[in-house]
Amino acid sequence: MDERKEELNELVQLVFELDDSTKPGWGQMSAQHMVEHLVLTFRISNGKLVTECAFSEGRQAAMKRFLNSGKPMPRNFTNPLIGPDLKPLMFPGLDVARNELIKEVEDFYRYFDTHPESTPVNPTFGPLTFQEWLIFHRKHMTHHLTQFSLH
């Protein structure tokens, strides 16, 4: 297995250490909000949700340089697609949300197995290849797992 895939799968497993009482070190998301947020980002990367990038091509190039750097995502970053407010929960509980995350990750791998040249658009970074999405998901998940003291 690709080293990045293995690392991503290990990060996904850390989500199972969350419970409803786990509080974030910053931000307003509950544990379930965070997992559902990850579900949505995987749905973008697996072709189920189509988005536009909020930034110009020039800004996207700068953002991709950041993506490929070793720098962590900044705390309290506001996703331009979501805005500052919490979205209503989609699932009846954290267990359901975690299981949905596993399903979306599996669909991410399947999507790129059948569409290897696809470049779904990330709302911040623009069109990303499979390898770029792996980098994004690792950086994004590490950010949120750190938010909940799991990484």
C-alpha cells in the first residue's frame, strides 16, 4: 500500500478515540461536527460533491505551495465554502458519523481507482490530483485530530 494511504488510514482510525464528551482545544466544533466536516471533505474528493474554488488561479498556486510544505494548517481557519457558523448535524450520532467517514474514505480510493486522472476541486486549493488529495487529507485530518488532542 502507498505510504500516504497507510498514513491516512491510521489517521482515520484515530477518529474512533473520540466520544461525545471530547472537547476541542480551539474552535466551536463538537467531536461529531468535526467528523461530519471530514465526511464532507471526502465527499468532495471522491466526486460526490462538486465545489468551486474560492480563490483565483494565482492564489491557488500559492495555496498549493502551502499544501506541499510541512507547515500545519492554521488554527481557526475559516473554510470559504462553509463560513464561520456550524452547520446542522447530518447524522443521528457520532458512531454513525464515524462509520460514514470510513465509507467515504473507501469511496475516495475507489473513485480514483476508476478515475485516476480526475482532479476534483478543493474549495481552497483548487483542482487536486489523487496524490494531492492524499496530502490534503493528511494535513487536514492532522489539523482536526490535533484540535481534539488525538495527534
